[in-house]
Amino acid sequence: MASATVEDYIKHIYVLSEGSEDAEVSMGRVAEALGVVPGTATTMMKALADAGLAKYAPRIGVSLTEPGRRLALHVLRRHRLVEQFLVEVLGYDWSEVHEEAEHLEHVISDRFLERMDRFLGFPTEDPHGDPIPTADGDLAAIHLERLSRCVKDADYRVARICDQDANFLQYIGECGLHPGASIRVEQHNPDADSITLAVGDTEKQHTLGLSAASKVLVRKTAKG
């Protein structure tokens, strides 16, 4: 069984590589995500490569092997099912669950995980809209757009929030931008670095900076 440290590195490499056009993730990005200095990250990359979980190239970066990818998806499955359980069953706010899941994902057994999955009704997404890998390690590929790139006078539905920071989630929640929320782009002003939305049935308007909007993933609705 992999250590919690190995699982953390493998999971973060996978998440950092999602949607990236580059085959490798740089050491700087890995170190920043794990909160360590680059030298520490490099030492771990060499260990992961020796274990057959990653491919590491100095000054280029790291990518996961197939065993590394399978391990990453298993850790993500634990993490996201725990988040869903904490919100749906224990009444946690979606801004509170990431840190809790960071600890619990390393200690629950596979038996407990599958029972939790069955109890929840086999959810396919966590509270932030992140897809939950199946027990077989499958993860559906879904094309989503960044809200920051959406066009004026078009209708969308919020699908996923990419930033797990508690303050950011509280802010996004106050704007009504939970997964499933319907929105219409009223104004898109790159010069002002902002986008204005009409949210939900009340069509209450909110203006977001494009940096914040880039962390909200949406899908266009048919009426758009």
C-alpha cells in the first residue's frame, strides 16, 4: 500500500495534468501544489520513477505511468466520495470538505469506500462538480468551457468549480454558482477584466473578475 505522501504527490500530478496540453508537469507546479521546495519535489519524483509510478525528466517535468494513473484515480475516488458524504450526510458546507477529505482519503478502507458509495446511491460527481472515478478506475471525459471564455447573451449551466479554496467557494456560493445553476452572460468585458451574469430563476446579476470566472466550468444549454 502506498504511503500518504506518495498518494498526495500522485494525486496532485494527475490533477495538474488535467486539461493541460503539455505531457509533463513542471517541478515548480508540483512543488507549489504540495507546499514544498522544488528540491524536495524532485527527490520524490525520482522515488516515484524508481517505483514505476511516474516518468521524470530533469528540467522538463513529470508524467504518470499507467500504474501511477490508476493509483491517482483511486485516491481521487476516495477523496471525492468522502466530500460527497460529508456534505450530503453530515451537513458540511461545500467550502469545508476539502481539508477534511485530504486527511480521510488516506485512512478509509476499500470496503468502507464501497459501502459509502452504495449508501450515497453511486454518485458520479462530488459537491464541486468534480467527476468521481468508478471502482474500475474509469473517468468519463466531458468537454466543458471556462466561464471566462463564454460569450455574451448565451445561456449556460454551471458544471464544475476548479478551485477548492474555502474563501473562493464561499464567494462563489454567495453568487449562486453551485453546480447545476443556470446562468446567462449579460456582459463580457475583457478590457475591464470582468464578466456579468444573470444567475438562476431570479436572474440576479453578479460581476466576476475573469480570473475567478476561469475557475468555473460550464456547459452551454440548448436554448443558448
